[in-house]
Amino acid sequence: MSESKTFHLPDLGEGLPDATIVEWFVKEGDVIRLDEPLVSMETAKAVVEVPSPVSGKVLKLAGAAGDIVVTGSMLAMFEPDASLPQRAEGQDTGHHHGPPKPAAVGATSVANPTPDAAPIATDVAPTEADAGTVVGAMQSSNAVHTEQAIAVGGVKAMPAVRAMAKKLGVDLSRVRASGADGAVTMQDVKQAAADGSTLLPSPTARAVGGEGAQHPVAHARTESSSALRAPSPEGRREDQRTALSASGKPMRTQPPGVSVSGQPEQLKGVRRNMARVMADAHAKVVPTTLSDDADIHAWTPGNDMTGRLVRAIVRACKTVPAMNAWFDGDKLTRTLHPQVDIGIAVDTDDGLFVPALRNADLLDAGSVRESINRLRTQVEDRSIPPSELTGYTISLSNFGMFAGRYATPVVVPPCVAIVAAGRARHQVTPVMGGFESHKVIPLSVTFDHRACTGGEAARFLKAMIDDLALPG
């Protein structure tokens, strides 16, 4: 027997400390060839297919769908086959496959490392040093946090299985369960999607005795996912890849609102990354907020609220370049940007996304609206490239579309400013000869006081208010 080779989970982008297993394309005992898809992993921003680093027999896999694997820990173990193509030693694959490096001697951590709370783990290696994440102390180990199948609506299934059922339009209550303790498995869902005749009668049909009643598959899905083909039964390895994975369309590991059990649950994907980013911002930024109202009484019909806010930010950035900047607190350097790339906060059930509206200073009102609609659609169907979620120079949160007047939005480094717009309202305004009812937008600007002065922030806010006061 050849020597076994351990494949460690590579950094799937931007130094994220872990990823969640969505779907394995092989099982233990299978033979896989070099660069064939091994597994799909969900990071904070997308689902990434990880190729096999070797050709050979799969000896061991780290966990099941829904499990969280720490970057650098064991993902799979292989027995290489010398008769099949192999990658040359030292050949660059673009990923770092080795285990996490131990912390340097004398390195100082932000917080004292503490183990994760009561993980259910397999193949737990001795505890390693802090992996240096933005949270502070994140234990780096081979621990795989296993999710339990949860009964919701009388159907027991893991969150990842529910996510797959939702994407494929399969009613879980009609799927024949083959898993332990009556749980619906991933294969059960795929089989049901491929062959509708295996579905159980709908609860309504059973109640009225209509055994032959045909229950339509749910159509509540996004436009992009509705065009996907149902996966074929397992056969060739290419067939084992679901249409969802093969098309490159991302998918959630846990749909929102699945379980309200009152029990602790592991944060995953977007929410997990959001927690880290917010903690990092809180630790690094010195935030100060200014608030005021912008009078939009002069607006002519047809003005787009978000479009006008974008235009006002652009005008203000040109007036006060210090707010359209990046700041490096470690090196004490500041970068002023000639272009204005605005991060537009998009709230979703999965968590907060901030796609970048590139070159907003070159876009007219129609192009701004078209670009925002495109970004929102890409966020909703999780098809947005990770590159579009970074690199913005200033941010906008239009939370007023829901509720609220003023806010203290969070500045995320390296940016130095974020604008928040509250809910528009009418207020009594003194005018020559009496009073009038004017519509106003509450504005809040939070800035990093290490990089910007209060005067710069105030002039920025005034420039926005002046632009928003114009008719169109």
C-alpha cells in the first residue's frame, strides 16, 4: 500500500478561518483523479468547489454536509495511485494546503485563546496556537463541528439537507427518509428531485384519501435557480455533481428561519463572517457620528432616493476627499482615492452583504439604478463574485426603507466613513411669512476620527445636504 496523503483545507479566500461543507462529490473508498471536484465548501461570500490534489483512493473525509472545518485542518485523506496522473512536487496550485503555522514565539494575541464551546468533534488533534483571526483568539484544530438533524414540522433533517430541498423545490414532508432515526438524507432529497414518483402523497391528499393526487413541486425559488436541472441519480462522477454545483450557482448551507428551537447554533457563512468583521471594526476604529436632516422639499417627481443619495455622496467626496479614503492604523498611512466606489449595504436573511458600486462618480442616475438592481439580484441568488464585495472606498446604509431616523453605523476598515440614511418624514419648517410642511431625510455620518477631523466630517455632511436640496 502506498503512503497516505493528507489534504488540509486550503485558504479559500481573504484569510477566512473556516468554511462549511455543502456537499461531497465522493465517498470513502471511491477513486478520484487529480483536479476532479472533491467537495463544495461555503465561505462567508460564496460556495467554492475544491478540487482533488491527488489521484487515488479516498481513505477518509472530514465530516458531513453542514459541518464546519477550520482552514488548515484535515479535509480528506488519500492513498495516491502511481498509475494515475499526479501533480509534481512543489507545483504551485494557488492554494496553501498545509496545516496552520504555529504562532511565533512571543507573539501577542488580542485575547486569551479559549476552546470552542462544547464541540462535537472527530479526529481532534492536540490544541494548536491561535490562528490569528480578526476575532482575536480562534482556536485552530482538526475539530469538525457536527450539526444534528432537527425535527421541524414533523420532518427530521440536517440544515444542509433542508437547504438542498429548498433549492431543488422538493417538499421534505413527502420525501421517504432513509437516514438514522427517520432523518431525511441528502441522497433522499436528490432521489426525490430526480424521480418524482418516489414522493409520498401530500398530507392534504392523505387526509382526504386522495392517494393518487398529484402534489405540485413548490415554485418559490429565485429566477436563477428555477432554471436548474434536477440532478441525475448517482453514476459517473460528473453525474454525482448536482446541477446546482455544476452550474456554479452558490447555495446556502442553512436556509433562514428553519429552526427556532431556543438552542445555541453555530453561526455559518455570511453571519459568521459578519460577527468577525464587526468585532474587528469595534476593536480598530475610533468612531464618531454626526447627524442632520436634508430638506428634499424641492425635489421634482421621479427622483430616485438611493440614486440621489449616491450622487450626494459623490459630490461630498469630491468636496472633502479625506472621507473617501482608506486608513492603515498599524502603519499610520492614509490613501485618498480619485474614484468613488460606494459599498451598498444589502440586508438578507443570511446576513449583511456590502457589494461595491464601482466608479459611482462616472454613473448617471439611470446607470446607478441599473447597477444597484444588478448587485441586489446577484446578492439574493448568491451569484455575486467575491471581488465585488471588497475594495469600496466609502459605504452607504439606507436603513430608512425599513424604519428609524438616525444611527451609528459601523465603519469597516480600511474605509474611514459610512453614510446612513433614515426614514424620510415631513416636518414643520419655518419659511418667510409662516410655516410649511417639508419632507426631510435624516442623515448620519460615522467616521474614523483617527483619519478624519470633525471639521472634515461636518463639511462632508453639509455638501451632501446641499446636493440633496437641489430639485433634481
